Amino acid sequence: MRVLVGISGGVDSGVAITLLKKKGYEVVGLYMKMHRGVDHSQNLSRIEKLAQKVGFEYVVEDVEKEFEEEVYNYFIESYREGATPNPCAMCNIKIKFGIFLKFLQKYNCQLGATGHYVRNDGEFLYRAKDPKKDQSYFLFGIKKEHLPKLLFPLGNLTKEEVKEIARKEGLSQLAEQKESQDICFIPTTYIDTLRNHFNPDLPGGVFDSRGRKIGTHRGYPHYTIGQRRGFRIFKAHRPYYVVNIDPHRNRLIVGDKKELERRQIFLKGVNLFVEEKILEGVEVKVRYRSPLLPAVVKMETKTKGVVFLTHQPATGVAKGQACVFYRGDKLLGGGWIRGSR
């Protein structure tokens, strides 16, 4: 069986390829050039060394145009519209498990694989063994029919176990390589990137929920829902949090912690791995690092739904982020947040 493996030049994809080779798969590494502002030479140099060490062929595909249209422009426009985008989830949907899978036939591969930390039984995705590295949240948009074609060799491993495998296989350079914690196409800060497209630094007013101006801010793209600092309140006797963003009037609406609470979340672009119209006994995440909250999800149409928080409200619910559903470790699906109350 030939497997097309998404490869970046990092330790995760390197160990994924090594494990697949040991299991007897014929491996083809695929490096996708995505954002044109990135210097690919260092990554390709590491991949060349890995290919010689482990023994596999690799190919390079230029997907810069698709990445710009589907991910980069989405990122910029989301901030322009006062939303908080999730480019990693969008990239997985559109590029890493969208365009990537189209290359299977081109390179005569029956399966695809990546170094994501997630488990797959061919019908469902499950949270990874390593809770700190679990990436299932970002993969809610993979189509169910693609799951039988996908392998995730790192799903049952912790990050430390992956690094230890790399060391034992003579890939110490990858094991000790510093991991990037930032968005891959942001060279400095996201605000610097936005400045190439519009002015995110236009000062505006801070208002309370009754419409009274109580402060000033430095430009609405600097803020997200739940943020407590970075804006000025004329007379602050208590903490204020961003509870809404009005991009058309360049306003922040702030309130106390209670005003952040949401009991209903409205979604679009929902992708489900189950046929249920009403999902009961589930837990949802409204951001990657947010806690799991008990909920019921009701589908309005095939791609739109409403999440009802059944025990405690959610906070920090931001338009543009993903809300993802679980039943135990099983990923049931998710969608993009379009509103809440």
C-alpha cells in the first residue's frame, strides 16, 4: 500500500513517516508550499536529509494560490469584520485534508497520513492519547467519507514518546528542534499582517451594554471576546471584559464577567460524523483551550445548528471560532460560530 504523507520538516511528520515505513507501507512524502511569504528552503533541507536517512521519495506541490484564497484572505476578512478567525482549522478543512487528498490519485497512493495527534478507526476521529497535544478540535471539518483513507500514526503516542522515537531512529536533530507556537504565515504579529491590508489601529470608543461611552480603544482588530486588558476605561471601579465587537462603528462593547455568559450558540458550516438531528449527552468546546461543557446540539438545516448549554454557560464565545462536539473521546463534528446569546 502506498501512503501519501503530509510532511513539514518537523519531528511529528518525520516520526509518522518512520513508523509507517516500519509497518511496511511504501511512503511518498508531500511537502505543500502554502504561504508565499515563508522561506521553504530550511524545511526542504531537513526533508531531504530525512528522506536519505529513512529512505522514501518526496514531492513538492505549490498550493500558494489556493492557500491565499481559502485561508489567508479568510483570516484578513474575518478580522476586518470583527470576528476572531481560526486559520488552523480552516487550513485543515481546505488545504491539509482538502487539496491534499486530491493528490492521492496523482501519486498513485491508496491512503493519506499526517503527523496530527488524533486517533481514527475509519468511522470516527477520537481525541489523542496526549491531551496536551490533541488536535481533534482542528479536524472537525474533515468529511466522513475520507476517514477510511486516513492514517494518524501519532494518535496513541505522547509528544515525549514521539521525541524518544526520533532519538532512537537517529533523528535527534528533529527531536530537539524548537516547535513553532504561532500561526505559520505570521512573521511577527497578526496586527502587523493586518496592516498590509487595512488600518487596524484606528482608535474608537468603548461602550457599556446601555450604550454609554465609558472609554477608548486602539482599534477593534486588537481585541477578542473575553479580553480584559488593552483598552482604557475613564473611571474603572471594576474589571471590564469585551462582550461584543462592532466593526462598522469601530466600537467595543464591554461588561462584567456575567455579561460574557452565553447559553445558546448559533453555528454555520456544520460538519457531522453522525446522522443525528439532535445530539444529546454531548460536550462542546468553543475554543481550542476552553473546557468541555455539557450541551445539546440541534440541527436547523444540514449545515446550521444551535448549541444549548445545559449545565453551565460558556464564556469567550467569539464569532469566527469553531464550536466542536464530543461524546466522550469521540469527535461528533462541529461548526463555525456565527452568533450567541
